[in-house]
Amino acid sequence: MGIICCLRPSTSRSKSDFLSETAHVCSAETHPFLIGGDFNIMSRPQDKNNDNFNPRWPNLFNAVIESLDLREIEMLGRHYTWSNDLNPPTFEKLDRVLMSTEWELKFPKVTVEALDRSRSDHTPLLLNGRVATQHGRHSMFKFELGWLIRDGFYDMVANIWQQETKGVTAIERWQNKIRSLRQYLRGWAKNTTGMLKKEKK
């Protein structure tokens, strides 16, 4: 497993080189990995508290993320990670942590928490892999083949899949749908198992 830290690209040339290098390094990585830090690039208009948004770099950034099949770990605690401390202030989300699909499979409960910004203009981010929670009663999600012969199973899955899902890119929306379906099936399976035990008794 690897963790790749990124340095803040400031000029247009450095942003172009940074995105190119990111794509090159990540595509060559054969182990589960994270990439995080100050990207100095937003990914969508909602990452800024005003309408002064240039889509050029965000579009390229999202294209790289999608091509590498990465997903951003949802940040807890706040929405923006940078402020210019002017009056009125500009708030932007420039810092983030992205993970590969293989990393998410190993650490499905991973979180990123925004800490106190203190004197910095950037918000420190705390990554928590929650390794300890992968044991005991918090078992990994397992798909049971027996579910496929349950009455109404296919209709239930189609119903969940067709629900509106957040996400900027197609891969982000697909990943969010998978997570929602997994969460629903976990609860459904637990409830179904409980009912079967009662019927047996």
C-alpha cells in the first residue's frame, strides 16, 4: 500500500505538469494507494463560496480522477479547506484525499476529518483508516448467492439503483450508488436473517 503526498501547484504550467505527473505515477502504481494534500484545484463550482469559478482546471482534474478510477474520501467537519481571510472572505475546497478502488476495498470505513485551522490559511486533514472497526461485529459486506432466488430481490435492487445519487462525474455517481446499495442490502440481509430465525423457532 502507498500514500502519495502532493505539493501545491501554483502556476498554470505547474498545474499542467502536476496533473500529468499525477496520472503517470498513479497509473503505474500496482498497490492500493491514497493521494492527498493541497491540490490547489477545485473540482466543482460548489467548492467555492462565490461565482468566480473557472472550469478549465477542474475539468482536467476530474478527467484525471475518473481515468484513474479514484474516489474522494468524504470530509467530515466542514466543507471548505482554505480561506483568504479578507472581508468578505473567499472560501474554497483545495485540500482533499483520493483513494484507489483497491484501497477502499481494504478500508471501507476510512474517513477524513477537518481539524482546527488555527493560524494557517489551510485546514489540516486527519485520515482515519478505522482498521480496528474491521473486526468483531463490524464484518465486511458479503454478497450471498441465495439472495438471487428471493422473491422481489431484483425489483428491490432496481428500485435502490434508480434513486437519485449525488456525484459530479459518472464514476463518482456509480460509486455512490454501489455504496447506497451495499448499505441497504446489509440492513435487508440482517432483517431477513432475523425473520428466518423466528420462523425456524
